[in-house]
Amino acid sequence: MEMEMMPPPARLRGQVRALWVLWGRPVGRYQGLPKPYAELIVSLAGSHCWYSEPGAAGVRFEEGWLTPVQAAPRYAETAGELHLVGARLEPAACAQLFGVAVQRGLGYPIPLAALLGGAAWRLREQLYEAPTARGKMETLAGWIGDHLEPEAVRCRLPGRARLAALNWRVDALAEELSLSPRGLRKRFAVELGLSPKLWLQLGRFDAALRGVGSAGGLAELAARHGYADQAHMNNEFRRFGGQAPGEYLRLRQEGAAPSAAPHFVPKVR
């Protein structure tokens, strides 16, 4: 499969992490691993079935969906060619755009039609008409910009580099935002429907996920991302990703997944 990405336009920076297009033909069932952001995804081809866990009954999606922040893997299978256009949304932007809690207890994403009604079909048609991958991403960015008021987004959070400097700690994040730890938890609960501890854990997992396979080995990777030791990192990988880092790397290499999509694991045994 192939993937193309672009950064968001200036007016959406801090609210959208990236825009992307993914196309090709996946083989069998694959995993969508937890992320510290939500994803708005519009499907231009293929029929997609999502599962909360292996062996569970699936829920079918045709036009697109919103994947909220999740704390465990979800599983999917695509019939036919896959062609997706997506945007990685920061939690506050997701909450403002869709008026839903950023973290959901459901074992599957939210259908786009349930959030947007007929506007989901119109958005899909606009993306169809854009002739290039970049044109599709620019069209989706334009739609987000038309529906998002950045100045009204309240819970603005530091970026990944700053969070790493804060060592992914709740007390350090609270101090960064001039809040008490209790005030931070309340703000997250009211504005995002998400706990700051989980969000920080997912952020660290996301950062470590991108470094698996890099020079220095797993012990150095754990130290670089603030884990107490390699065993601590391995436990968090199993909690959020369902496998140890070495197994994750093997699955990605065997499935030839796009390097820009570290949360996409094409093979699940």
C-alpha cells in the first residue's frame, strides 16, 4: 500500500497534526493501534468492517468514520481496493468539530453519517472530485477550516517535543498550563472527555512506536522516551498494542506497511 502526507495549513496548526491519503489493497485483517489524537477518515473505495476484538461481530463502514482516542487496538478488514483520505485531529479540535467525547468506550469508530448526516455524503463527493492526492488533502483541510474556529478551541495542549521535555508527566503538564493536577483532570474531563494520564501515556506510546527499529536497540528506546526500563515499555506496548515491540516490528516488516502510518499493523495472527 502507498501513503502520501502533508502538514496542515498555517491556520490549522496546533489543531490538526497531519493530512494523509492511503490507497492499495490490504491483505486480511489488520490492527489500528491507539493514538493520542482522533482521526477523521473518509473512504472513497472499499467496504470496511471494524471489530472491537478478534472473533467479535464486525460493524461495516462504507463512507467514512471518526476514530476517537482509544486505549486498546481495534481490528479491521477491507473488501476490495482501499482508498482513504484522513486528518489527524488534536483532541480539542475533535471535540469542537463533532461535539462528542474524544474518548469513547465503544469498540469501533463512529460512522461519519451519524456525525454529519447528509454533509458526510457531500464531503465525500468533494474529495472524489479532487483529481490528485494533494488536492484531496487540501479539500479536507478546507472543510475542517470552514467548520473549526481555532480561536474558540479552549484546551490547547503542548506538542510532542515539549511533552517529551516534560517527561510525559501529569504534574509537569499541569504546571505548563498553569493549573493544579486536579484542575488539569477536571479540564480534560469537561472539555475532552479524556484523562490527562491516559493521553500522556498514549503520547509516549505513539512516540516510542515511531522509534521501534531505530539504531540503539529497545533499551535505549525506552530510556529515550522516559520509561523506567525496557520491561516497563514492553508492558505498555502489550497494553496498548497487544504485542511486544519486537513482535510489532516483525508484523510491520512482513506486511510492508507505509512507514508514515506506524499505528497500522497489516497482519494479525
